[in-house]
Amino acid sequence: MPYGDVVMVLSIVLRIKRTLDGAEIDKIIWGVETRKALAAEPRRREEWRKAELNACRFRAACDHADAVAVPVLHQIACGKHDIKDRRARRM
């Protein structure tokens, strides 16, 4: 059940207080969902850091592969400007 934790908390509070109005129920649900989000936040941030690190490693590997594959800078005439670009061979 996706909201089992909310139902459990509501049942416990109802057993203690014996009655709840809509505002109290909303406050309990909001509190449970907030605590769940705060508990998941460190894991989410760690996953984001891993994704950033993997992206940096991938970029570095691609730059290294480009540097090894094309040791000489190529020149392309582009209108009035000459563009020096290692990746010119791709164009």
C-alpha cells in the first residue's frame, strides 16, 4: 500500500485523540510526507553527485580520446575567419 505509513500514523493518532477534523488530518499527512521527503533527500543528493561525477569522467574520457585521435589542429575556412578546431574532422 503506497500510503500505508500515513494510514498507520492516522490510526495511532485517532486511537489516542478519538477524533480528528480535516485540518488535523491534513497536518498529519503533511508531516508524514515531509519527513519521508527529508529522509530521502540525502540519498537523492548522493545519486545526483554520482551522476555529476560520471558526467565529468565521461567528458574527460571524450576529450582525451579526441586529443589522441587528432593530434594536429585542423583549420577550416569559414567565411572571412579561419577556425582552428580539433573536432573539425567531424564536420
